[in-house]
Amino acid sequence: MPSSASDVDGAPYASETRVAVAAAEEAGALLRGRFGAARAVRVKDAEGDVVTDLDLAAEKLILARLQTHFPHDRILSEEAGLLDAVGRRTWLVDPLDGSNNVAIGLTAYAVGIGLCVDGAPVVGVVHEPVTGSTWRAVRGQGAACGPDPLSGPPGAVPRSGPVVAWTQGHAVRRTDPVAAGLRGHLERRTRRVLQLWAPLLGWSMLARGAIDGFVGYRAEGIDFPAGALLAVEAGVEFRTLTGGPFTVGSTGPDTDRSFVAARGDTLTYLLDVVAGARAA
């Protein structure tokens, strides 16, 4: 069953969360209903990433909802770009995370909506149309799916090795030596590396403890804040690839969005794996 935000009267960002959840779920219903008829309308880049008619239809719906309820906020959306306004608040919209999956008929995709204030995420919503699940997080208030809080991964390194998700930005070429080195070391020293073509699904899996960690190299700025906020509010820790402090945010170049996300001993383990890749 689709979940809805259960707001506490007066809680910070309660109305924003309610609108974002409703918009994501409405867009998800559209995507689910028209999935089999999706068609690519253009190629986005040299790597072959596509934009489908469903991207545009879901985006139009979400933008209309946000502009109706929050007309003075800025919006940065995957296909429409920046809809500018004056203020500290910016909505980030990924109306169809996993367009390439949808284009080949693979049912692995999600809708993501985030709100940032001065570049820092304060609301994150991820909806998976296939299952009807909606995960949401509000800064300082935890993360949840329906009434159930998300507790994140346990932190102990599994005997068979951790399962980790991987993401890299659109600007990263297939021949990039850093990306290839990181993926290679992760493949050799983990149980499995998930490359889903839909990083928001990876974030939801990490936040609910279905996987153990997430490694990103120059991650995309549109979907990263909403998904990462789910993980942060579920107790996941973030580090740079060199082990230093990492701040989740939406501003700055993509080189500022390379990270290791996990907790406990798994975080230590993955940082060691990444260090080995960098030293090779």
C-alpha cells in the first residue's frame, strides 16, 4: 500500500513533506499506469542516457504541485532545469530516476523530491511506483516508511562481505580510471556491487538496512540530497573517499560528491577498500 506522511501538528516542514509525498505518489501512479507504453524522446548525452515521455509527464505533474503550494521557492528539476525564484529554499526534482531502465522495460525506477535550504537538505522523499512504497526523511526528525522508522544497516561487516550500491555522475566516462579502480576493488572485496541505474532505490535500500553501504563518485546533484538525507536520518555516516568529513548538500561541483556511506565496522572496511583502490 502507498504510504503517506503522518505529520505532527507544528512539526518543522510538515506541510512540505505532505505535499512532496502526495506529488511523488501521484507521479508514481502515472508512471506505473503508463509503464508499458514508455518511449524515448531524446538522448541526453554521449553515454546514451535517454529521456522518455514519462519523465516529462511526471515532471509536469510534480512541478505543478510544487508551484501551486510553494510559488516563491526555486525549483531545480532533472529535465526542466532551474525554475528560478528569490529565496533560500530550492526543491530538487527527479521525476523518473531510472529512465534507462524504463526504456528497456526493466521495472527498477523511482521518483525523488528533495527540499534544500541554503544548500542543505531538510526534506527527502523517495517513492517506488512498483511496490507503492514511499520513504521520507526530515532533518532532525528521522526517516520512515509509513508509520515505521528506518533504522539503517547494522554496521557489522557480514562474513560473506558487504553488499554495496554504486553510483557515478553522468559526466564520468566509462574509461575514467578512478571510477574503474574503485569499482574493481569493490567487486573483489565485497559480496556484491549494485549498479541499479536508479540511485534513489539504492538509498532507500541503505536506509532500511537491506544493503550495507553506498559508494559514489561524482554523484548527480539532483537525486543525491533527497536520497542521502534518508540515509543520514537512518543513522548512516558519510565520509569522503579519503576518510575525511563529508557534508551532504546540493551545491558545488560534482567532485564534491564523492563519498562512502555506511556505519560502524562496515564504514571502516569500505574506507580501507577505497584506500586500496586509490593506492593502486
